[in-house]
Amino acid sequence: MPQVEYKNIVNAPMDAVWSYVSVIDKWAPFLKGYVKHEELNDKESIWTLKGDVGVLCRVVEMKVNITDWDDDAKKVAFEIEGINEKATGGGTFIAVSQSDNETELTFILEINAGGMIGPVVNVLMKPMLKPVAAEMANKIKDAIEKEQA
Amino acid sequence: MTNKPEKWDMETDVLVIGTGAAGLTSAIVAKDNGAAVLVIEKSGLVGGTTSASGGAVWAPCNHHMTEKGIDDSREEALVYCKQITKGRVPEELVEKYIDTVPEMLKFMEDTTPLKFEVATMPDYHPQFEGGHDGKDSRTLGPLTFNKMELGDSMAKLRPNPTMGLPLTFAEMDEWDSICKPQNVDFELIAQRMGEGLCGFGEALMAALYKGCLDRDIDPIVNTRALELVVDDGKVIGIIARQEDKEIYISASKGVILASGGFEWNEELKNTFLPGEITHPNSPPYNEGDGLKMAMSVNAKLGNMTEHWGWVSMSIPGEEVDGRPLSRGSLTERALPHVIIVNKKGKRFVNEAASYNDMFKPFWEVNENTLEYKNLPSWHVFDQQFHDKYAFLTVMPGEDVPDYILQADTIKELAEKAGIDPEGLANEVEKFNGYVEKGEDPDFNRGKDVFDHYWGDADNKPNPSLGYIKKPPFYAMQNYCGSLGTKGGPRTSTDAQVLHMSGVPIPGLYAAGNVTAVVSGPSYFGAGGTIGPAMTFGYLAARHAAKQ
């Protein structure tokens, strides 16, 4: 299963980071290929992404289900299930205070293509996950730091 | 009159425009014949239309056939080709092709990493005199190639959007995966991809690209040829555009046009083609640049109404190069339990015929309404098809996506698609009667070994014909695809572009889809595009290098 973990230091207090990450609407458009998302309830949402798989670009719809929202540990975990593509996965955001004005934000994302050609799709997706995670994490960092400025 | 500049920005002996099979073969051969070579490419990636293809080469009397003990002869091949070209191609051009393709292949395999093996594909009309079936195939398929050998240049190789798996034709046969892709060992394929292997057209182009890099030829990408530079009637270079500046490139021995067809140029299509191409299958850079340059020096044109037609379908949201991806129909139309119908619900073609030739009825026009008789049209299939075979990217047994229409009855399906319900119901009933007999008297589907090759050998009594009777029923709309146009400047047997007067234009050569191709209106067999492209690229380069 292709998995990526990306960490960066946000120059902001942990509460500010957590407050930002807790509002999905704020950072959702930072995900590469983001088209839209629709919240079904507190935990579930449908995401539409236009993403590259190898040389191809496809529109995928995914259901995201938040499985763990821990305000104390500053951690959000979620599961992903493909609607129009056979894929499952999940992810985690964890915020850890480093100092009064520094927070380590960790983003873990894993996704597994299913079906007969799943192994092939996974090979194509693997090199793409890290840049996607990095771009999103860096945009979140920039946005939080801009809010703090 | 001349448009020769006071100063050239780049100078070379032979300038090649385009990086498909014709272009890179030309570059390698020109270099090995002592010429300094530059290659320019309009897009940002190397590989041209060939990268998007199966990478096969149709080559009568080639050395791989000889090694396998397969009989062939010049005479047999010529007899066959004449029935394909229907008198619309100069005989000396066909003869030159037959005489040179074995030599070209041997040279390329001896001097580059490019390697082929005999496939088992029949000629596209094996029933014609001189035609070969799959047991003595004239089609060669490329071996897989490891892109890692390209080093940093790997990122410049154009990937294949629809036939990108690192597989060979022989493996597809061995695994019986042509009609049943579910037989492919996808874990093995994933492992190969992880190692850097590629297959089909991408493998062919990767190997040619490596051959170029080994000769210190690295195509200059994002450079579009705009205009020929002519002095005293001789082509001596070009004007090209790089980003927002124009540059002059001299070519003392010759300019070789290998820039593809014009299937992405609306004005040229409207000018020359008798029907629409709404969904080209090639990269969107084939805009007739080479054709326009040839026309500017009064080249003699030929075969302008023809293209490598391919009935295609489109999965909503799927894009490549920023444009909707057009997926050509191969097994989807040739396997049992599927037919193609027009809006009246009527079949109008042998669905299993070669993709180029079965396309022709799509452009038929009603003489009263001037509407296309067979557009729009649809693939119509049943659950038996879906139980056994893949349709586009949908594997057997997988959920059928919304973009494929489905219904519990044929009439209901017809209503959803906008097909005449009575017409479709009657046609399906008639077709099922043909299935019972194992014969299709309307269109001879399943009559020859070509149709059987693309059918299912396990389907009895005819590998091409299967009942459409198990619900649910499915429909998917077709579009006019094309792997490229195949009309352009006529060329000599040395691939020199001919002037309207019939004499060669000094300094100008052409090979591949930019030209009036050697197969004329039809198609010899799988690889009937790339084989001539490489062969006339080879001839052009040898002639130019000697100037």
C-alpha cells in the first residue's frame, strides 16, 4: 500500500495550528487536484478530486470518514473509500508543540488501489503521493503563518 | 527569392523535425552515415504518436521470420500490398518499402538497443492473395525496455496513456490476455514497472531515444518548426519558435519532416477530410506543421482524404495532455456478445474488421439529409460480455460505472441511449439468429482468421459471434477517433519530398504520417504505420547524409 509521511514545522502556536487544521473547509482546496467536497455530517464527506495516475488524469470521488478526532492529542485520523474507483486508504494529521511558537505538523496519507489492476495503479501512484503530501502540508503551513502574521 | 537569415542560431547537416519512430530512426541513421544531426520536438516530451501506439512493425521477409523458419517472399508481399493500395500508391514506393524494411530493421537492431520478436498477428486482410495469418506473421512486436537506461532523460520520454504496460505481444498470446486482460499477472507487471520497464510503443521509442543519446543526439524539445528557409530552390534550414522567440536553424544536407499528421488541426481537417475526427487518439501536437511547410514549397500532395481511423470512446473526466483521452475500441467491438449500431438500431459494419477499415462506414452520409448515417453510434453488449471480458477499464465482474448505460431490456436500453427501440430489438434478434448459425451474412464478421484473432477461441462455434440475450444490457457511445492522418507530401523512393512537377525538392525529405503513406487508403497489418515510417526515415537519412 503506497504510504507517505510528511512533517514540517509551522511557526505558530499549537492551538493556532489545531484550530486551522480542524476546519476542513480551510485546507481542503490545498489538496492537489481538489475540485470540491461536500460534508454529509460531522464525520463524513464526499470529495471530488481530479488527479493524475501515471500519465492519465481522472476525476475520482471519494468518501472520507473521520474515525478519530482527538482534541487532547491534537490528532485527526480518517479513512478513505473510493466511490467511482476501487481504492481505500486513510490518513492522519498530528500536531505536536515544539515551543511556544513552533508546532510540528505531521501528515500521513496512505492509499491502496483495488481491483485486478490495483497493483499496477499503486506503482503509478507511489511516486506521486510524496509531492502531493508535501505540497499540501506546505500550503497549510504558509496559510497558518500568514494568519499569524 | 530567399528568406535566408544573415546569421543562423544553430547549424547542422541534417535537421529532423519530430521525435516519433520516423524522426528518431532518421536521426540515428543520418548520424551513422557521417552527418551532424539536430532533432527538434514541438512538445516537451520525446516519442511522438508512436509512443501512444502498440509499437508493432509490419515487415515482410524480415530476419526474425527467417530465423523462425517462416516463409515469405518479395512477390507474395507485393501481390498483397497491391490489393491494399488499390492503385493509389506509386508501385515503386511499395517495392522500395518491401525491399528496404528488412535491411532497416537489421541495421536498427544491430546498432541500437531496439529489439523485436515475431508476433502472432495476422495481416489485416489475410484472405487476400499473398496475405499471411498469425502462424506466419509479418508483424514484429518490440521487447520491453528499461527506461532507467535513459538516465535523467527518462523524464523526457512520452508515456503511453492506454497501452503502457511492460508486456510483449508474445506474452499476451502466451497468457491468452488479448481477449481476457484479466489473465495478465498484474503483480508481475507492477514489479516490472517498479523496475522501470515499459512496453509497446513506449518501449520502441525508449529504445530509439537511447540509440540517439548514445550518439550524443538529444532532441531539443519545446521547439516548433514554423517555416522552411529556401535559397535558390533548395531547402537549407528552418525558422522555429522557442517560447516567444524565433530561431534560425541551418541544415546543409537536408531537413527531414517527421512531424506527424494534422488530426489536431480543425482547418486542415475541414479542408481535406470527408468526415469528422472529433476524438483523435494521438498526442495533441499533430497540427499539420510539416504539411503546411511542404505546401509552402509547392509539394505534390497525396492521400489527403485518409487517416488511421479508430472508433473510440471516452471515459468522462479522463484526460491526457490536458485534453479528454480518446480510447480506441479493439477487443471491445470484436469479441462475442457485442455489436455496434447506429441510431436506427442497425448494424452497419463488420465490428471485428481492422480498426482502420471498419471505420470507413462511420463517414457515410445520407444523400437526402446530409447527416451521417452511422453517427452517433453505440457499442451494445450484454451481461455475458461483462462476465467474461474487459470493456475499456472495467474488468469482468467489477461494478459497471454510470458512464456505461445499462438496462434490463434491449428496448429500455435503446430509449436511454436515444436509439430506435424497435430497430435495436429487431437487430439483436436477427444477430442472435446469426450467432446460432455461426455466420454473419450481413457483414461476414467472424469469417476469417483476422476476426478470430481478436475474438475468443473458447467461444463456439464462432470466436467472434455471441448471443446478446442476458440482462442487464449495456451501451456506450462511440466517437470518431484517429491515430493520425496519412495524407501529405508525396515522396520519392529516397523519401525526398516531390514538387508538384514531380521532381524532388532539394534538401527536403519526409517520413511517417506527415506524408502520403505507402499503404494508401488501407492498412497492411499491425505495424503498417510504424514500419513504413521507420523505413522511409531510414532512406531519407541515408540520402540526405550523402549530399
